[in-house]
Amino acid sequence: MNAAAHAALLAEYCLEVKEGRQVLVRGSTLAAPLLIELQRAVLARGAWPVLRPELPGQAEAFHAALREDVHLDALAPGARAEAEATDAFLSIQSPENTSALAGVDPARLARIARAAEPLQRIRMQRRWCVTIWPTPALAQQAGMGTVPYAAFLARALFLDRPDPVAAWRELGAFQAELAARLGAASEIRIEGEGTDLTLAVGGRTWINSDGRRNMPSGEVFTGPREDSAEGRIRFALASAPGVDVGEVSLTFRAGLVVEASAAGDQAYLDAALATDAGARRLGELGVGTNFGIDRATGSILLDEKIGGTVHLALGRSYPETGGVNESAAHWDLVCDLRAGGRLSADGATVLEDGRFV
């Protein structure tokens, strides 16, 4: 994949790097071509790149060696200062092993997430973006060869277009119309196999996610009213780091998860819901619009954008939507409507069988 074109898209379009700003970039050493090109692009704009490359096996070794009485519920002394000094954050998903944390107790991961919540709040107030770089592990997880997977990612990122920035702006224009249509509605209903769920969205703001924060992107999303979810929904795609959760089914009453089952790792699902009081409520409802992503890959960054799907997130709301749910968790789960599903707004069909009406 063209690392220079990818870096230029991130620096120019996603982060809009300005002179004098500090940009913190995280990614594994497998993303070295993109890390180096990002350093070049940030420096060319008169800004300061701070690279945080992750070594192979580093995350697994960290969790194996940390001390529960010291590290699980605390932050490193300089972590807050670094976050506060940073103007833009970029995270590159580029794992050597997508199952590296499969053996870590989900309750421990939840404690670490709770401890890091102050840093997450700082990041949410700054410019931030998450992107992806092809690795053999990601290709294997998607059931693809490394070369076809890299080509698939280039299409998802619009890097196969003559002008990627223009292509993202074109999708952004379509999504602006979709957000306006959904923003006029008071109630959203999702119907499909094992699914009939209603959500109140009146007074909430729909956000046009046009690649500024996720690259690739392709969704519009909002924060449903926290006490409004009623009914049942089945998620065909429930990605979790290094864990096979399988299909997930949730039942909501007055906005709260009252029943939860996973075809795979039930313990992970239970631990996620027990993260804190807000983890059993919804923080996000999103509609995928990127038809360059046409298959499930096991990476939620991609799967939640699949054109013709919807996704819900358990946990933290995005404040710009008007959502007020607070949680250390934010777990996106995808409901595929491409084969016999329907999304309606105040009774009018918006999406049916994966196609916008």
C-alpha cells in the first residue's frame, strides 16, 4: 500500500496538522513505512511528530509483568502531562498478533480502561484519528492473503481513487444529507433476524463521520437517549481484542441491557457489561455507508463502516451528539441489515436490505 499517500491523507485531511502543533502517533513496528512517512508529512507542515512505536510482543509482555497493586488502577506519572501537551493523536492499528491479549482476564482490562479514562477525556477534546495498516495478522483475521488485503484496504481508504481527499468530501456530502434526514426523526427502529429494537433520538445530533476521526470511515452516528432502547437485537459482528465473542444478542428495557448472550466467549461479554454503571447502556447508534468495505474482517474500525449495516456501542457517548452516558467502555457491535433487514425513522424506511431508500 502507498504509505506516502496514506500519510498525506492523514496529515492533510484527517488531522489538518498546523505549524507548531505536537502530533503523537502510535503503531506497531510493522507500520514502520507509514510511521516514517507520517514523520515526514508532519515535519513538512512545521509541526512536531512524537512517534510511539510498539515492539512485537510488547503488549502481551506488559500484561504478563504488571503488578496488580501498582499498575491496574493508576496512570504512569507523565501520562497526563504528555496528553495535555499533545494537539493531535493518531493511532495506527497494525498488530503482529490479533490474539495477543486473548489470555488476559477481561476484568483486568476493564480496570485498566477505567484508570485511563481521564486520558481518554483529554484526547476526545483534541484532534484525533484512528487508522489501519495491513499486516499478515490482520489479513489472516480477514481470511485473505496479504496482497489482496492490502488492496482491499486501499479501496476502503479511497487510496485507489485519483483524488482521495475529493472522494472523501463526496461521501461527506452524501452523509450530510443522510444526517439531516435522520436528524429530523424522533424514533429509529431496527428490524431483522432476531432483531426488533426502537430507540429515541429526538433532540440528539447526528454526526457526519467523513474520515476525519476514523480513516477509513463512512458512517453517520448519534447518541440515542439513554433510557429509550426497547427490544432485542442480534449482532453478527462483535469484535474484541484477541477474543472470539461470536454473535451477540442483547435485550433492552428502558435503555438497560437486561439479557445478554454470546455464541462465543460469554465471560468477556459479562465482564464488558460489568465495567461500570454506564456499560449496560448505549452510547452510540451508527449507520455504515462505505461500500468499499464489502465484507467482515474482524476489525471493528472497518466492520462498523460496512455499507448497509448499523452498529450500536455499549458505554461512553460522544458529547457532540448530545449523549450523556459515561463509561470507561465503548464497544461497537454490528448488526448486518444486508439480507432481510430494515432501518426506519419515524416509520419511514431509510435502509432496506443494505440499500438506502
